[in-house]
Amino acid sequence: SQSDCQNHVDESKELVLDGGFPVPKSLSGEGFLAPEINSFGNSFRDYNAESERQKSVEEFYKQQHVNQTYDFVQKMREEYSKLNRMEMSIWECCELLNEVVDDSDPDLDEPQIQHLLQSAEAIRKDYPNEDWLHLTALIHDLGKVLLLPKFGGLPQWAVVGDTFPLGCAFDEANIHRKENPDYNNPSYNTKNGIYWDGCGLDNVTISWGHDDYMYLVAKENGTTLPSAGLFIIRYHSLYPLHKEEAYMQFLNDEDKENLKWLRIFNKYDLYSKSKVAVDVEKVKPYYLSLIE
């Protein structure tokens, strides 16, 4: 509960991440503090709260789990790995996100560029020397341009929302899992399915969306971001893993190291959402330098 969480924070003087890992004490004083409520007055990521967003969020996740099958993801990866939609700069893509609102998010209905900058600026304050992490925060959601007509105009359920592995049994952390056509496929309904312990997440098929698309864009364009940055981009919506600790058997040693950074990033991704807008023009020169 919110009160239990707050009591834990008060007692330990540490801010606990969504995955249960505390932020180092050196960051709990002057660093970013997660607000107790989102911009609608509810607890963050409360999908049961009676809010103006609750009904649309519930319908979104039902559609997502009905349509996101193993075969669907393979087709999407094949099509979008061509990267033949258009060419633009990173900052142009950030500005394009002003046209996007994420229907799966119960915490925010602001233009996405504000979420990117709020996350990046909060991280920049607490981790001033990790410039790769600032840039990762800025670009982690750019794949949401898939919602726009020029990028295919994919439906919300094929772009946003929590992601989950396919080709193996669904963990109980996945809502509406029994409605997925793959649920009763004998090839997929064992714990490991078509995978094996320690195979590495890169060998696991994850539901299609903005995470995987932006990972493909970054990788195929020769990004110099470190492995942890690409890991964050590709798996930041994989909440069954980094929140519920499901599917941990698939992680290899590199995944386990990168997961530590993802859990740090997760706090800023979730809890920096605010109605207080970042001054875009003021911070733009810094982020342009990182992009270059």
C-alpha cells in the first residue's frame, strides 16, 4: 500500500524502486523524490483506480493480450527492421512526439516530449556524470511514433503498454493472459517454452511495441550508447521482469548487470511524470550535444 511504502522509505531513509531495490542513500537526500500521487490524484500505475483513464486503460490491455501473439511479433519485426519509413534527426523525432498520447498510461495525458524531458532531467540531477543515461531517458520512448500515419499508424495495443515474452508460458503477472491465442499452444505453454535457462533476453521474443522498434533504430544506426542503454530502451516496459521478477531464468550475465541500471531508470520513468513542464528551449542545447 502507499502508506506501507512510505513507512519503509521513512524508516530506511532510502527510496525503494518499483522492482524493490533501494536507491543509494547518497541519492535519497538531495536527489529526486518520487511523488505519492500522479497528475490525476491516484497512486502511480494504479490500473484499478476510478479515474477518467481507467476504462480506456483496461480496454487497451485486453486488446493487447488478444492480438499480441508470437507470429504477430515475428511479422512486425520483419517489417519494421527494414527501417524504410523516413529519415529524421533525433530532436525532430522528439518534437514529433508532441502528437502522441499513450492510452496505456494511467498516470499521464501530457504530450510525450514532456515525459521524455522530465525523466531525463530528473536523472541528470541525480546522476550528473552518466550522460549516456540522460540521453537514454530522452530517446527511450521515441518508438511511439509508430502510432503516427507516416510510420504505419499502428493501433495503440501494438505500440505501447507493458510488454511480455511470447513463445513460453505466460506468467501470472500478465493480465488477460488466458485470452491470448498462444495460451493453449503446447509448444509455448511450458515454463521455458522454446527457450532455455540463461539463453539471454535477446533470444526471447517480446511483445511488439515502441521499445523493440527504438532498439532496432538505435542499433542499426550505429549508436554509441553502452549495452545498458540499449537494454533500457528495449526492456523498459517489461514490467513482469523488473517489477514481478518473472522470467528471470532467461537472463544471462550481461542481462543481470544491465537489469541493475534498468531498475534505477525505472524510478525516473514512472515517477517523474508531472504537470510541471520542462522549459524545452532551455535544456535543448545540452541534449543536442549528447545526440551529436
